[in-house]
Amino acid sequence: MATRPKIQHPAVLAPLAPGTGTLACVSWQSLAEPEEVAAWDALALQASEPNPFFESWYLLPSLRHLSRDGQVQLLRFDLDGQLAGLLPIVRQGRYYRHPFPNLANWLHPNVFCGAPLVAAGAEVPFWQAMLRWADENAGAALFLHLRDLPLGGPLQDALEAVLTTSKRQAEIVHREERAMLASDLSPEAYWDASLSGKKRKELRRQANRLADEGAVQLDRSTDSDGLEQWIHDFLRLEQAGWKGQAGSALACSPATAALFAQSLAGGASRNRLERLTLTLDGRPIAMLASFLSPPGAFSFKTAFDEGFARFSPGVLLQRENLQILSNPEIAWTDSCAAADHPMIDHIWRERREIGRISIAIGGAARRFAFRQLVRHEVKR
């Protein structure tokens, strides 16, 4: 049975007094300078909730390759002279299928968490400053829409406190649960508890049959050694499968291929990357790239050779991936998978709740319009 573990986070320390600090909307290029990147990296290390997708080494390549000129800007929040909050923001002319302009955190299909990077203890003044900015700079936007925000953590708790104090309407307009790994069990005990004896026996048989095909080896790496070749092999492996046929593999677009290569190199240089590779006679048949953002981790991308599907190489690799339970710095791992994923949901038994939150901004007329819009959406 899937469970939602209580994740320990730093406490919300800031009072609900009028916020201090300054928030500015700036070009993302202004934060690409070395001294700004260093401050950005320092913020990531003290963030109340980890989000590698908004760290410098992932977000900057995303912006370089996937944002249109001038489309995306960054909200930067400074507190006591230090960078204490950061969120990419975009003005959208549509709200999914509807022609409702809005302000939203910027995401792309390879971003799996939309939480802003906020220093622990600065959550309340960050949200206060952000909502003031949205009120004063709404433009044509009818509301603020925050996508893929983890629910139940310090960021949402602080946001709810600010909303309550300011009597500002907001609604969770969508929520879903995705597989998560968070347990005090050993990797072996977790594996035994997750799968039936019959299923474990079948996987042992498949592992033995795979070994009959040649030399099987599992490689785990957290450094940059051989990274360029690993990236090449991963892109080739993913494109050879169903994602390549569907046109959604990373290598199908020069932009996403470049993002993958540059972000993995940046993550490895900061000790934020773990790579797993299952090889047969030296040939990769299953690969996994995970981002390490203590106390959390994120399973970013996985691929396997569909020619060996009868041996379940992806599942065999996930068994080895359970070794992350032994990492004292990692308390939980987000699968980054769609809800009800047919494979990982049967192995990882915990769940992480993710939501979309729409928030009223601006003056009375704009808030009245928002109230009508969100009432129909929640009812539907």
C-alpha cells in the first residue's frame, strides 16, 4: 500500500510580520556571471526544499536552449545582502486550453519540480515579497499560477500562512501523487517488502538468463570520469527505443540534447549527479541519471535497450538503485515519474504529493474575475 511519509524539513523561522528584503525581476543573463552563479549555488545548499531543476547548473542551460528571447525572467529575492530566493517567471497568454492570461513559474517538459529555491527561514518574507510584486506588476495577468509545487512542505506551509494573514484567495486546482522512495529499511529488506515472492523469483530467473548472454556488470559513478561517453551512450540508447519513435527522446532535438549534456556536466562538477549503468559484455543496456540534492534526490532520466526487454533490465537496474537507501545524506528520492507509472509504482511504495496552485493578485476587479474563474475550475 502506498504511503506518504512525513518528510523532515527545516522549520519556517520567519515571523508573519511585514516582510523584509527586496525582490526584483531581472534578466536571467544577469545571474549567469561567475559571482552570481556562486551566490546561486550557495542558495541551493541552504534551500528549505531542494529543487535541482532550478539550480544554476540545470536552469541556465534550460534558459539558454529552451526559452525564447525575453520570454523568461528571474525573480530574485535578497535578504540581508544575500541571495535568499529565486524563481523563473513567465507571462502566459493562455491557461492550458483557455485564453486567460496569467503569471506562472516557468517549466519545460524536462523540469519535474516547480518549487522556488528559498533559503530555510526566508519562506514567509519571500512569499510576501513575491505576492506584492505580482500585485504591482500584474499587467494583463488575471492570477498567479504555481505549477508542480510539492505539497505539505515548508514552502506550501509558509505560502498558506501568508495567504491566510493577507486574506488572499488561492486554490489547489490540481494535485497528483507520484512514486517516492523514503524508508529506514535496508535495500534488501525494502525489495523483499515491495515485491511478492513470486515476482522476486521471476526477476532472479531473468537476471540468471541475462547472465547466460554474457558478462553482466553494474557501474555506479558520482564523478565526471567517462561522462562524455556516458552521455553519448544514453542519448543513443533512449533514441533507439519508443521515445525515439515518438519523437520525444532527448536526442530528437539539438536543444534538449545540449541541455542533457551540459546539465549533467554541471551537476557532476558540483557532486550533484549519480549515474548507474547496467552493461552486458561492456555494452550499456540500462542507464539511469539521478540528481542528488540532500536531503533529497531526483531520478532524472532512465533508458534501457528494448531488445533485452525479456530480461527486464530497467527493473534490474532499479533494484540496484535501492542502494540509495544506504546513503546517509539522502532521506528520500522523487521518482519524477508520472502518476500511476506501470513500473516504478510497484517498487517504490511511498508517494509524493504535487500540486498546482492558483492565487489571486491585483485589485478588486481582477480578484473578482479570478474568483469566478477558479470557482468553475474547482467545481469541474
